[in-house]
Amino acid sequence: MTKIAIIGGSGLEDPSILKNPNEIKISTPYGEPSSSFKTGEINGVEVGILSRHGREHSITPTFVNNRANIWAIRELGFTHIIATSACGSLRDEIKRGDLVILDQFIDFTRFRKTTFFDSFEKGELKHTPMADPFNNDLRNRLINAAKELKLSYHPKGTTISIEGPRFSTRAESKMFRMWGADVINMSVAPECILANELEIPYATIALSTDYDCWKTDEAPVTWEEVLKVFNQNVKNVISLITKTISSFQPL
Ligand code: ADE
């Protein structure tokens, strides 16, 4: 049975989209997840919402316990993960408010636990393939739903995940563009890596909120801008999630 975990980034802390709401608290061998799971149904499909930065948005990107989050998701029997994330645009054509259905990431984080496999038990090797880290079935469902809803979206895109919580320098921002990154955020890696290690299909809806600082004709990004633009557009993220989840309903 399909059971979908939604990992909500900044601005998606209010799980009022759920029918028959309930709450589950769970602990893991890796410690506590970022929040409890707000569970319920969306269009008849079981879902659970986890707030990546905690319900009070008190957990900084570096200290999100991604291993506990992903472990808890598996422990509770979720079959898919749809993650949301605010991102900065590194391309002119990705405008504020646009949604990007990511297909690649570059991991530029430095201080995070990026694996469940700290040691190889009994000589068992765990070098997880990561060539295509976002699940294509889930991505296609998101793309079809975005098309039907006539949202302003991009069917693919590479994100670079930085450590944060600071934003980038102009030199970094320009370098990330040269590396081929289309958007920038602080969360996708290692969350996506860990989901792949546990073989849970994972996709991200990245909502573009700013142009980072590579543009010379604009003021550099601020956190206030990120929050403002995210909140102005979060309704599109919610309708995209809702429509995508309906695609899992049995006919
Ligand atoms: N999240 C939203 N905008 C961002 C930016 N410019 N850099 C890193 N993370 C972000």
C-alpha cells in the first residue's frame, strides 16, 4: 500500500491539508527526528508530514538529523518521499515562484552525516549507486501534475546543496553556475542520499525564492526574501503535492 512521507521545508510547517489528522512520535537508533509526523489522508492516500527544521523552525540545516528522519520514515512504513525545499535560482529562466522537479544534485555540504553505512558489517559492501538520485516515477507524476495544474515549472534541474546557514559569496555563486548547478539550497543533500541508501523512492519540489547573489543588477538574497516568496507561492506546492498524491489512488 502506498504511504507517502512529505518532508516540509521552510514554510510548509502547517499540515492543515490532512484529513483525519493524527500525530506519531518516534525515536530511532540515530536519535530523534526533526519533528513528530502529522499523519492523515490526502485524497484517500495515507500521508505523514515531517517538518525538516522542526515545527518552530529551530533546527539549522547543519543540525537536521537526516539519518533519524529517513530511518523513521522507513520504520513507519512510508513507501515514497516527496520533499519540498526553498531554493535560490542560478539561472535567468528560473524565476521567483517557479517550481523545479530536481533530477541531479551536487553535494557541497561539509559537516553532515551522509551515510547509514559507517562500517561494513561482515564484509558487506554498501557503495550505493547515486547516478540518478531522484526517483523517475515520482518525478514523472510531479511533472504530469504540474502540467495539468498549469504551474510555472521546470521538469529537471541540478541543485547544489551548501552547508549554510550563511548564504554564498558572489564568487561561490558564480562558480556554482559554472559547475552546472541550476538552483541552490541547504537541504537536499544528504537527505536524498540517505533515502537512496534505504531504497525509498525520493523526489524534491524545489521552489525558487531568489537569485542568490550572482546577478549584479539585484540586491543579494536575504532570509526575509526567501520566506516572503516561499509563503507567497506555497499554495502551488500544496496543490502540486495534492494532485500528485491523487495519482496513487487505486482506480
Ligand atoms: N534557499 C533559498 N534560497 C537559497 C540560496 N540563495 N542559497 C541557499 N539556500 C537557499
